[in-house]
Amino acid sequence: MQFGDVLVQVLVALVLVVLAGLLVAAETAITRVSRPRAEELVEAGVRGSKGLKVIVEDRPRYVNVLLFLRLLCSTTAIGLATLIGIETIDGPAWWQVGAPVLIMLLVGYVVWGVAPRTLAQQNAEPVALAASGPSRFLAGLLGPLTSLLILIGNAITPGKGYRQGPFVSQAELRELLDQAGADAVIEDDERQMLHSVFELGDTIAREVMVPRTEMVWIESTKTLRQALSLGLRSGFSRIPVIGDNLDDIVGVVYLKDIARRTFEQRNAESKERVDTVMRQAHFVPDSKRADDLLRDLQAARVHMSIVVDEYGGTAGLVTIEDILEEIVGEIADEYDTGETPDVQTLAGGRYRVSARLPVDDLAALVPIAVSSEADDVDTVSGLLARRLGVVPIPGTHVDIDGYRLTAEKAAGRRNRIGTVLVEKMPDLTEGS
């Protein structure tokens, strides 16, 4: 081969190496610019920002094209380097091929891996703005080809493929979050919160709802005074209203609506029924994704939705706070005083026990005939609900074998019973 031909091949290979590096920088920068930031740049009148906004609104399409061109440039450059090695290097065949591959490996690691990514991460906006024009042109030219290749790739890949390709994926963003956490760029709790946002799309309403067995409800025939009492005792400001049974949710009554009505009409609390002030209930299937449900609740401007199962029955209820807890963790209110000891011994042979205390431990504490197997419950709170037939609220009680179990204060944002007072009932036969 003539020296001039070799020189041309070397120059072409160098140009391809540089082009591949520029494509890596463009790809990295485009993936790092958020849509809100692109909109801010458009409002500020920054040159190239309109094109960048178009790109971030359909990011996978443009990244796929850049990735295809990068692979084309890098593969061609490696092929040219190998050809040059075969034609110019004296020695065994493995050395003629191995030397160019080793050189391209080192060059590629620096020029395609480290340098352009570092540059793009440090100067994401300028690089993305500069690349927006060429990226849109190339996407218009090669977009159909990359879409066809993605379809072919999905066809030969087991399982369900990705319509827009797997190159801009949630997994990559999760890896970036983990790397940012490892580098102390973000705090660990912030990293976990962002991971929870991703997981929200895989969470369904059934997994975050309050099950029907823990729902507090009221019949539509009850008076406003009874509803007000239930709201104040249970600690809930929104209570589902039922018709014939729990599967017949006819509305939701708001504590503030009752307070307003009774304030404006003093005798309304004893004369008017709950169904005169209740609001329309919002229903969702139990298979609805939590992120979609959150958007629906925001759009409908309601805080609570009734969850129904596949047969149309009431499965439970879910609130905006339930969904937010999936992101930020347990939300405590000003009435939540923290953990309570499982058993507190009081004067007069009384006990204050945690509502989560196992019923078998309660039977060991006081001589009552209860057990997890016989009553088909595990906790003291479950025992109360089983004997009452409704969700226990502060003040409700059951009598078992001469002992009275009284639900005391509610705990946490969901106002579940936190403690139960256990006391021996007076013997009415004494002194007779």
C-alpha cells in the first residue's frame, strides 16, 4: 500500500475517533438537561433553546440516532486501524491485529469514555445547545433507520422489548443516582426518595390503600351530630358514607362541611342526615398505578378515593398522603408521640397495652380465654375489631371474661388505635 493511502486511512480514522467523541458528548449532555430547564432557556431567549426543548420532549428518538452514529464511527475507526496494522506492521498475524486493537482500546477509553462524558457533564447546557441543531437534522435523516433497527432488536430479544429502545432507561438514571450518592453529591435520604419516585410507577393502589377491614365509615341515615362525633372520636376529617352495606359507598362526608352546616343552622345537627351534606365519592380500580392515581386526585381536587376490586366491591380507600408516604416515608402528625411500650402496669391492677400486642401475650398477662388461633386474629387491635364488628375508635370497648378492653388514643396519621386499656370489671355480686 502506498504511503499516501495509509496517511488517508489514518486521517479518516482520527476524524472518526473525534466524531465519535463529539457524539458521546452530545448524547451525555442531552440526557442531563431536564425539560423544565429547557423551558427556562426558551423563556430566556437563549439561542438554540427551542431546538433543545423539542429534543428533550422526545429524548429517546434523538439519543438513539446519536448512539447509532457513535457506534458507526467507532466501529469504522477500529476497522480502519486494524486494516492499517495488517498492511504496515511486520510480524505474526496476532500482533498485526492485536496492536491496533490495543491502541484503539486505550484511545477509545479516553476519547469516547472519559473525556467527552466529563466535558458534557461539566458543561451540559452549552454542549446540549450546540448539539441541538445537528441532532435534529440527523434524527430527521436517520430516525426511520434507527426505529427499524430497534424493531429488529426487539423481535430477536426474548420478552417484551422497548418501543423507543433501551438506551435511555430508568436503570441508567438509577445508576446515576447511586453514583451521585456515592460521590456525596446528594444525601442518602435524597437518593432513597428519588428511587421511591421511580418505584411509584410500579406500585398499584391495592398496595398503598387502607384495607376495608380498617376503614371507618358511617351510614347515610345517621344524623350530622353522630357523624360529627364519629369524626372527632376517630380523628378522621373525611369519612365514607355507606348505603345498604360497605360495598355500597354512596358518598364521602367532610368534617368541615358538617361544622359549617351546624354553625349556620344550629338545629341541623339533630334534624339533618349525613346524606344531605355528603360529597360525591371518587372511585378507582385496585390495579391503578399509584403515579397515575396521584395525578387523577390532583386533577379532581380530592384527597381520598374509594378503591374497588375486580368484582366492584369495596377493597379499601386511598388518600394523597398514602401515596406521598411511598416517596417520603411515614408521615407523623402532632398527635403522634412515638413508640409506646407493649405493656404498662397501672395502679389498681390495670394495664395499658399496645394495640399491636399479640393476643397470646395478652392472654398470658390477664386470665382471659383468647388466642390467635381461636379468634383468628393476631393483635389486640384485631381482637377488638373482631368482637366489635367495626374498626375500633377511641372509647369503644369489649368485655371478655370479666375484663374490659377499652380503645384509647389513636396514633399516626391514619389514626389507628395506639393503646388499649385493660382493666378488671367490678364484680356485681359482691356485697349482695
